[in-house]
Amino acid sequence: MIDYTTFRSESNADVLIIEITGKLDADTSEYLMDCVQGEIEDGTRCIVLDCSRLEYISSLGLGTLVRASLRVRKKDGAVVLSGVEGMVAEVVRLAQLGRMLHMYGSVDEAVASFKK
């Protein structure tokens, strides 16, 4: 089961924050990808995926994060992660995705990374 909540940053209205809760795996990846794709189609270019409440991520979940990042990059945007901890952080580290997906300790730090 996965759920997400979206909201705009108070300090930078161009940044959309997607707070992910639950497990990102084969059963839930398309649900999240549909959310991200809809936001891209609506013109969003700066996305923070808040993973602080993400309990589990599978290899398919990792692929979803990469796909989301690539789709936003095609539109001259970026996806960054915040609050990646515990087992999720270990999986991201083992997959060596830190090079592709920038990670920040908090949502505020991630939002600040979009300031020019």
C-alpha cells in the first residue's frame, strides 16, 4: 500500500512536494508514476519526493524514481529526494542512485536546492 500527498512549498511556489507514505514496489509504482506524470503534464518542473515516511522500496520502486527523474529532466526540470533514511537509504546507496538523484536531509533543504 502506498499513499501520497502533494502540496506546494510555501517558500517557493514552483516546487511541488510529494510526500510518499508506505511501500513503493511492484504493486504501487505505477500509482506514484501516474501522479508524477500528471504533475509534469500540468507544467511542474521542480519536484521533491519526501521519502521520510517511505517504509520499503523494491527494485521496481527504484526504477520508478529514476523514470520520474528522467521524465522531468526532459522538460528541463528535476526531481530530488528528501528524508531518505533506514532501509530505503541503504537500498538507494547500494543501487548507487545518489549520483542521479540528489538527496537532502529535509524537505526545506531540498526546496532550497531549487533556488537560483
